[in-house]
Amino acid sequence: MPLTLLDGTETTFGDLFSGKAVLVVNVASRCGYTQQYEGLQALYETYQHRNFAVLGVPSNQFAGQEPGTAEDIAEFCSRNYGVSFPLAAKTDVNGPARHPLYAELTKFRDGDLGEEIGWNFEKFLVTDSGEVVGRFASAVAPGAPEIQESVEAVLRLE
């Protein structure tokens, strides 16, 4: 699946994350959940040595909370949260221009989390073989037990 990174690099999800479990998160820098960048970075630092990654996917589809350019987003994430995990180019996660990655991810439904992304910082856990095995609402912080336990379970299986 094609993927453009925030710096303009063209790659694919499979090439970038080959052999890794990934937490995919639609992000925004002007959201009430923006502080979750800190927890996402901590999760990444804790597990990256075990073939785990985080992918931040900036989206401006929720109340215009990610209005900046790629440079603005990169600078904000680096300066405020020390983000070192990959960030995709700003993209649509819902609607007719939805990125193919999100068309696939949202096939995984969990409770009230259905076909559409409800808000910024919704999270999907993907195994190293590309299977979506978890979906977490925006309000579920990256350090929450359900995310930690799910990541640990996936890493044990790999």
C-alpha cells in the first residue's frame, strides 16, 4: 500500500514496517488529545527494539485541528514532544478521498468504533504480518493498560 511520509518520501506501508508491529494513529497538533504524542513517543521508545513502531498520520478532518504545512507539523512534533517515530503526509482518514491505508484499517470494527474514524488519535494495532488486531478510541491514552497489554501480546507472538 503506497505511503507518503511527511518529508515527501514515497514508500509503502509494507516496506517501511516490514517485520514490525505498528500502532497507526491519526494525529493533530491542535486537539485536546495532542498531549498523547508524549505517550506515543514513550511507547515507541519502549518497544522499538522489539520490532515495534508507531505511525502518526496527520489529518485535518476534525474541526480543522491540523491546519499546518508538513514543515509546521514536523517542527511542532519535534519541538514539543521529541517525536522520532515516522509521520505520514497529511491525509484524509474518512470520506471519498480516504487514504487506502484507512480504508483497510477501518474494516476492523470494535464496539462503537465503526466504519468512520470518530476523532483525532484513534489507534489501530497492526501485526508484523499486516493483520489489524486492535482498535482503540481517541480517549484511550497510549500508556493505558489495554494498549500496553495488546502491544505486549502481539510482540510475544512474533
